[in-house]
Amino acid sequence: MANTIAGVNMIIGAHVSTSGGLSKAIDRAEAIGAEGIQIFASSPRAWRFNFPKEEEVLLFKEKSQKTGIGPCYIHGSYLVNIGGDESQLGKSIESLTNNMKTADQIGAEGVIFHGGSHKGKGFEAILSQAVQCLTEVLENSPNAPWLCIENSAGMGSHIGSSFDEIAEIIKAVDHPNLKVCLDTEHCFAAGYNIASKDSINSVMDEFDSKIGLDKLVAVHANDAKVELGSGIDRHENIGEGYIGIEGFEAILGEPAFSEVPFFLEVPGFEGDGPDEENMNRLKSIRSKLLED
């Protein structure tokens, strides 16, 4: 594992809305002090995809450059399911491809997606179709950036809650642009104790040995409303859940994350999503680590 000063290049960003136009995301990020952003390129709950208008793309790039806010990641549709039936698989390929094309268009680093569910069939039963799906997306996007699978919380039949499953997918696809986004709440809920300074290093050593730290390109920073190993996906504001401030001190202090951007996906203290208070809590931890 790299011997790096914790937090030295760590960017703290947030998922922000593009309501009113793509460039509005930069304004919202600036308002809460976000250093990087994650956005939806189109509605996350619909298959229909709306590509951004060229004038909005230009304005987005202009504001990004002016403010220095970046990197940017796109979060794919919640409907994507690489373990679904033939109809769902085709739509998932099209949706991810459209997001990848948009990422290339706006200069985003990559597209983050949920693997979906094998619906009780078992992971091994859907592995080949999942590999075929992701291979096709990457082949359809030769000039696009990274395609990033996000770990799941382990709820039901969801794909990718273990490092083993993610490793199997990545090894089988065998493409340099297939990467990983690690969600702190999902990780904790799946039974990986990243909230403890005594265990986080061994958790990330396991990640490194099975997947490889070179594959880790983004982190979703979320506290957990549920206990360790619950298998339930329930995000909480930073410091208000079972991970807690001490847990995030362990996470931000872990060398494996030192140069990986963090993106808040919290409910917000007013219920409106990532906000300045959550941002300040993570920044305060980062400042403390750098002082130490």
C-alpha cells in the first residue's frame, strides 16, 4: 500500500442537481463549498435519455474552469441492471453508453453505476451476461472515460456487495477503463468495518489484493443509519450515524484514499441533499489530519 500522507490530494465534493441546466450544478457546488461534483446527466429513474444542449455544455466547461471545481463524475440511471433479463440488459447497455458519451462530451472523469440485482438467480448465474454488458458499453465508448462499478450494501440479491464479486467482474471484463467507486455506507452495511482505525487498513489491504487500488477512482462519502453488516442501504449525514466522526477520521486518514475524490450523497440537514454543514465536517477532518 502506498506510503502517502493522508489527505494530501483528497478532493471533497458532492452530488449536486442539474435542475435548470447542466451549468447550474457548478453554481450549487460553489454555494456549498464542494471541490468536485457528481451529477445525473438525465433522469435517474427513466430510460429516456436527454443529451445536454451544446450551449449548456460550453457554459458548464467555462464555469468549471473558472471555479476550479472538479473532477466531475456522472451517476448512471438507477434502472440499470447488469443482472436483469434480456430486455433490461439491452436498455442498461444503451443507458450506460449514453451516459459515457455525455461524460466524454462534458469532460467528466467517468460514469458510476449500480450493478443491480441477480433476482435470486445467484451471482455466478449472471456473471457472463454482466461481463458481456459492460464489455459492450466500453466498446461503444472508445473515447469515453472510466466506467465505475459501485459496491452495493448487500441488500437482497444486489450485485457487488463483496470485493470478490467486483473482482470477478473486473477480471472477466479485462478492460483498463473499468474502475470502482467505493461507497462508505454500502461498505459498512456489507460488513466491511471501515469505521475502525484498527480494521480499515486490513479492509483496504483486502481490496488491494482482490481488486487493486489502481482501480479505486472515487468514494461516495455517506454515514450509515444502520449497523455494521446490516445489508441495508440507508445513508445518513456525516457524524450522525453508525460510522460517526471517528469513523470518518479513520477513513480520511487511510492512505488508500489519500488521492481519491470524495463525493457526498447524504440526505442533508434540511433534507435537500449534500449541504455546507456536511461539507465542512469532512473538510474539518481533512484539516485536522493534515495538521497532525
